[in-house]
Amino acid sequence: MNPSGSSMNESDRLAALYSYHILDSLPEEEYEEITQLAAQICQTPIALISLVDHQRQWFKSNRGLTIRQTPIEQSFCAYTIRNPSQTNVVPDARLDPRFADNPLVRGEPNMVFYAGSPLIDENGFALGSLCVIDQQSRQLSPSQVSALDILAKQVVRLLELRKKTKALQESEARFRTMAEASPILIAMADESSQATYFNKAWVELTGRPMAVLLNFGWVDLVHPQDRQPYVTLYLDAFKTQQPFSGEFRVLTPSGDYRWLLAHGTARFHSDGSLAGYISACMDVTPQKVNQQQAHRAHQELQGAYEQARLSKEAADLGTFDMDVTTNHMIWDERCRTLFGISHSDMVSFDTDFIANLHPDDQERIVDTIKNVFIKSVSNGDYDVEYRTIGVEDQQIRWVRAKGKAYFNEADEPVRFIGSVLDITPQMNALKKIEEVVTERTLELAGANHQLRESNALLARSNENLQQFAYVASHDLQEPLRKIQQFGDLLKTGQADKTGESILYLERMQSAASRMSMLIKDLLDFSRISTQRDASDSVSLQRVVERVVSTLELRVEELGAQIRVGSLPTVLGDSSQLGQLFQNLLSNALKFHHPGSSPRIEVTAQWLAVEHLPAGIKPGRGAIAYHRIDVVDNGIGFDEKYLDRIFQVFQRLHGKNEFAGTGIGLAICEKVVLNHGGAITAMSQPGQGATFSVYLPV
């Protein structure tokens, strides 16, 4: 049910509301100050200026509320305007059957108390209300209700003033637009006879800028014989406040005088006091053209006609002229050629023009010309392209026709003229281009299909390869465990012996252990390659803390110091991110200077995409990235090997110097890429290393 009701004058009320052009306007300080004052007087957290249309209530000012509108079904103010003679007070909406189930009561902003004073315009229409709202039950004192009503009237005065100001501005703008475009010389003066405006025609005629003209800068341009009489006439009009008319001559920049006929009309304020004058001057310089001038004009006209004829022939244009009242048409020779007509008889609109249009174009062109003959639809303008079929040669030609229809006083078409141009070569060329485009489009579609098939084959190949690595690694673990177990048994059985047999057993077990570690890393690499699109919220703070806890024994053995700064939360896979930082921190512990304690620092910072270092190309676009740095004081490396360290099985040190499989950093890069990021490193030999991970925000 629509709470605003369906009174018979609702359409008039809406029309009144729309006439203010206030809906969906930007906030304005005057209205914000009223709601601030209303909230202060009534001691409420929320105060609104609400305007109610046919489907919503919109807030011109919404102090204490974040939304700018609600559906009319949720509107308290829609009830207020139904009884515009009094302030609508709802002490506790939760107990009012009209509002108890209202979403604004049951949910945000949890309205309980409401008081609204209707906004009644000068015609008696209720436009909306000034209302105050609280989230607890309460009452307003009589003085608060009175103040709310007074403020509501002030809102209406602001709306009326806004409406009148807008109308005045629009009227002024229309006048200025008309005046600036008019060839008539228009000027305005205030009640003291001081000029306040000269239009463009005045500036162009006198050659003086408006600033000079405004300070009586036009008087000295008046012919000496006319100056005193006209100035006296002008000033006397201000004394009598009567219209005036007069003639005078004005000097132009070219040195000649132009005769002007001036008419001035007084303007008055609403209280009847003189506001000033507006004057209009027309150039009425006598056109005393002698016979020589007439002959010259005739020659110029003939020259223009000849020039037009030569231009038409050079452009290969045909022309037509139609008497709309009789449907008879006059076609020149070129126009007849384009329709394949060789006879010189009178041409008919129906039998010669319409009948010889291409069948596919006839209906469209007939409808177009019907609209051309309706002044309100087309203003008589005609610009079309169509095909003709030659009456005698049956040749199909493309033509472009442009023309104009002319109308009598009753807006009925009486004449239709224009030109036609043969555009057959251009249309044939365009058709050829379209054919080529179509052909290339089909070729591209075929290529795209082949590319999709190739991508699908590549995806299957990668999947098969990953499955093979995963299964093969599992199958290799079992015999290795047997080798290690049997080696332990042999070693136990040979415990009382020394010599080469024990050495061989230890080497065998060491090789089996390294092989097991290598297979485990391969398994990890395979899992990371097959697990993607993780989108859980992961706290890197917790991830790194768990890694540090896991490495606690190794940290104590080395006397290492690990300082972890404030780290962000990202979208990703917790397990993979744990493996990333496990490998980075393990490497920082592993590659330390002998005899010194490792010092490791993990920090993070936020970087906008435009501030990413050159060469960093994350896997997924984002407006910003988290940069996490793992900094150590270890042995470092030469940056010329930077591209190698993230490759599988690449080691910069011998296995006897530092244990490892050469897969750890490859796993790190794979994890970062899976998360749409990038990883790089900076280092110098003997000066530690910094590994930087970039993850999308």
C-alpha cells in the first residue's frame, strides 16, 4: 500500500514538487544548516529534509543518516504530508501499527521517535517534511514543535527562493543568449542611466570592448550633429520613465557613419520603482544604391550563379526541383542520367522517381520523404542514400541526395529542392572492404579455434605431467624407505665392526636421505602446481609466527634472532603461504656466516601499482600490492645469478657446503605466482640477502 495515498490532487502535488527542480540535487549549505539547527533544538541525532515523489522519499539534507533516499513504502514523511495541517509526531514507532514492521524501525537506522513538520508551498501543496528522528522513545516540547514548524517554513522559503532564482537566471541566460546572437544592437542601463550591458552587435559595430562602452564610451562615437539631441532624449526618458525613440549616426572603425533607429523601454522592479532601460537599435542606413551599384550587384549575382553552375558540374552533381502541390519535378540532365532517363519531358514524382527506386529502398525513401514534408519532424531537411534502377539501361546506381523542403504559412510543404551525387564507386569499394573484413574475420575465427584447441592440449599435457611427477614421487618413496630400513638393520648388525663396510653403509644411507628429501620437494612442487585459485583470508602474521615456532630448535642451535614486524592479511592458501615463508626463513638460517649468529627481519609495506619497481610483473593486476621483505645477514650471492636461483635444481653452492635439493626457491616462486604476485631478491656476496614478495591487496 502506498502510504502517500491516492488523493485526486496527487498529480498536481507532484507537478508542484517537480517544478522546484530540487530532486537529486547536490547538498547545499543553507539546507544543511537548517537540519543542524533542527537536530540541536530537538536534541535528536538525525534531522532530514525529506521530499516525497511518487515512488520514494529523497533527502535534500540527511544529517545523521548515510542514505539519501528510501522507497515510499518505508516513508514516515509520506504519512506526514497526508495531513499537512499539523506536525506528525510518532513517540514510539515500535508501538505504532503503521510503522512497527517498517524496515527502518526493525533495522538500521533503528528509528523509534519521529516528528515531521510538513513543507507546504505557497499553493498549499505538501512537498515533504522537515523531520527529526531518534533511536529512543521521546516527546517534543511545544516550543520544540513550534521551532520545527518555523524551520519547515524556512525550508519552503528557501525552495521558493531557489525556484525564483533559477527562473531569473534562466530568463537572464535566455535574454543574454538571444541578445548575443541578435544582429540588433541591444543595450541595458540601470536607474541612474549608467549602462550595464551592450551586446555583441554593439561591440562589433563600434569596434570597442564592452568595458569601454559601459562608461559612456559610446557617446563620443555619435555624430556631432546628433550627439546633444540624442543624449538629451536619452536622459529625459529616465526622468519621465517613458519609452523613447530616436535616430542618430554612429562612427564605425572603418571611418564611416551608420544610421541607427533606437527604441527604449523602461524596466521596473516588482515594487514599481524604476530598474532601468533596455534599448534596441537597428541599422537603418539608407540603401541609396545608384544604377551603377545595381548593375554591379546584378553582375555579382550572375557571377555567383555561374560559379555555382561550374561548381555543380565539377562535382558531377544533379539537381531537382519539385512542386509538392502537383508532384511535378524538374530534373537537370545529370539527375536524369542517374535515373536512366533520356527523355526531356516533365518528370513525375510517382512514375519517374518512386517507380525507379530499387525495390529494397522504396519503402524507406518514401517514409523519409513523408517526414521531410512534416516540418515539426524534420524541419524540411533531407539527406539520404539509396539505389536507382535505370529506366532504359536497367543499371543499378548508388546516389546520395541532399535537399530542403519549404513550407507555406500553414506549415504545408510547397517546394522541395536538392541535389544528387553518384556514389556508386564508393559503395562498391565499401562493399569490397566489407567482403575482405568478413573473410579475415572467418580466418581469425578459425585461427582462434585452433589456438583454443592447442591451449586445451597444452593444459592436458601439463596436467598429465604433474600427475606423473606426483605418482612417480610416491612410487619412489617406498624403495627408498626400504633402503634406509635395511641400512639401519645392517648398521646395527655391523656395530662391532669398523672399516669400509660401515663407511659404505653411511654413504648409502646419506644418499637415500638426500634422495628422499629431493622426492619430498618434488612432491611439494607438484602439489603447488596443481593447487590454485585459493581465496581464503590468510593472516601472514600467524603464518610467519607458526613457521618461526617450527624452526625454534634450529634457531636456538644457531643463536639466531628473528624479528617479525606487522604483516598484512591476504587472500590465498594458508598451507602454500606457510611453505613460502618456511623455505625463505630456512634458507636465511642455512646460508649464514660460519661463527656468527644469523639475524633475520621480516617486514611489510603497502605499494601502489604505479610505485612497483621496474621489472616487477605480478601475475594478477591490482591497484596496490603488499611487499613483504625477508632480510638476513648471511653469505649473500652475486645478483648475476638472480635468474637461476628460482629455477628447479639450481644451486649456487656444493652439496657438501650447504645441504638442500635446489627446489626450495622454485617452490617459493610457484606459490607467489599462484597468488597473483611476484618475487625477487637483492644481494651482494658476503653482505646478506633481501627476498621481496609482492602479493595483491
